[in-house]
Amino acid sequence: MKAVRLYEKNDIRIIDVPMPTINERELLIQVKRAGICGTDMRIIKNGFPGVTADNPRTLGHEFSGIIAEVGSAVEGYSEGMRVTVAPNMGCGICDACVQGDQHLCRDYTALGIQSDGGFAEYVRIPEQAIRFGNIVRIPDNVSDDAAALNEPLSCVYNGIKQCPVNPGDNVLIIGAGPIGLMYAMLAKMSGAGKVFINNRSPDRLRICKEVDSTFIPVGPEGIQERIYELSEGKGIDMCVTANPSPEAQQLAVELAAMKGRINFFGGLPKDRQMVNLNTNAIHYKQLMVTGTTKANNHHFHKTLQFIANGIIDVNPLISARYPIEQFNEALSYAGSSQGIKTLISFD
């Protein structure tokens, strides 16, 4: 079968590999769609611990597919069932796991990160993922495309749960990639009064209006004056940094309204993770500052319901589809800021 494997940093290869074999407690999934994520691009650029020329890794943690084989001891799943997979797995016994937050487990692993993932024609699903409910049946009215976007949407939902949007809030999303636009969608769903989206790319800001004409794009020039003008001098009630930028975190603190809320969603590069913040602004404006990462299985199940019920339409975010043989072209497009979400299609 075809698979995309990382050997070392910037050494990504499209190769033929043996089809995975499963034991009696595992599943084999035939992948239909797999999304390219910013995490994938960072891992390719920087490498990942344990991934070497002698121990390559199949990336891809956002995918949907069809169950091709069911282990003899597995119950509740059948061949031909359409499924999508929450990639994050925990130990199952620590405090985080027993609270349902396996994505915060100290022994956390993820498909496509620490083990082989969805940039391949077939992927083996371990017993651990089956036992803890990571495998979710796709409703009949949800496409393979949309199901593959459920993983990033679930991460955004985690962010909204931790740092909520209240009805009528002025919301600012810093970053207009897939995460930023999903945040904008969930903010609107939550009753936001105005949803501002900030980005340096005019193309991305144009796409924001195409996705939803009520979104208010704001470029980098004069953003503070513009935000205060459009918010009638109040500032931002809830702001999320949906990009890996220290400057975005600083801007969020500056633009926050009294008793505003800020969520640091985008993690920073290791060489830029120390940020000078105006802590007096946090103190005197009585701000709440949170950080969120990944998602748990409840988030994953919930957002698939949003898609199935028509509450959130992720299809406008899909800009391009490529076959696995053109993965390098897909990767280049995904990093170009021309579109929003790039999928690998196995049809």
C-alpha cells in the first residue's frame, strides 16, 4: 500500500509499505480522507523524537475511512462501517484520564504522532483506542471530507468550553487558518455579537468573507484603532490566538475589554516560547487567560454531532484535494496560505 512516511526532518517519502496486520483486539481502517494539519507541517520541518531513518513514522491524525477488518475479539464494529478516529490516547488510570481528559495524560500518545497514522491507504487501530471510545461511526449525512475535519473542530470546541463566548460578545480571532475559521464558526454558534478575524494575508481575509459574510476581517494595519472603533471603545470580550505567534498573545492582552477572556490556542516555537506580557493589563482589567491543547473523546463525539445536525458546516473550509501520490504538492499548497484546508483523498 502507499504511505507517506517521515524519516528525518524535511525527509518525507511516498513509498510502498506492507499493509498493517491486526490482532484479535484491533481494527484495520481503509482511509478515505486525511487532512494536512499545521502540526504535520511542523513535525516535517523540525522532526520528532524517536523518528529516524531507521524508525520512520506515517503521519496524519485527521482522517476518516471504512472499517476493512475487525479483530475477532472486537465488539460493536463491523466491516464496511464508516468511521472517524479521535487520535489521542491516554493510560486510562491517571487523574486526567479518569476525568475523561486522556489528551492531557502524561503518557499520552496519538495516532499519526507517536504511532502510524492516516497518511496511508490503511491504518491499524490499537486496542487502547477501541476500548476508550476513540472510534466513532460517521452519520450517513456526513461526508468523508467533513468527517476528516472533525478532529480540528473538536480541538476548537475544547477551547470554547474552557474559554467561553457569551451572547453578544465581541470576539477576535487572531489567525485565519482552519482553526481560526472554525473558532469563528463556533463563536457565532455561541451567540457572539461581532466576530472579528485578524490575519496578515489578504487572501485569507477574503476567504473569511466567502465562508461567512458576517465575519469582520481586520488586517494588521491600525488594528487597535479599528477594533476600538468597531467595538465602540469597549475592546474584545473574548480573544483567541489561533496562530503560533508571541505578538498575537501580546495583542490579545492589549485589545481585551474589562473582564475579557483570552485563550492561547496556538503553541509557540520552542525558541520563542518566552513572551513579554503586560501583566498589569491582566491585573487591572481583571482578565481571564487560558490555554488549551488537543481534545478529548467527548469533544470529538460532540462536534461530529454539530456537523451531522447542520449546526456547523465545515465544507466551505476545504480548498483542495490531492491523491496520496501528490502529497508533496499538497503539502506545498497547504503551507502557501492560498486556501484553508487541504485533504488527501484515497478515492
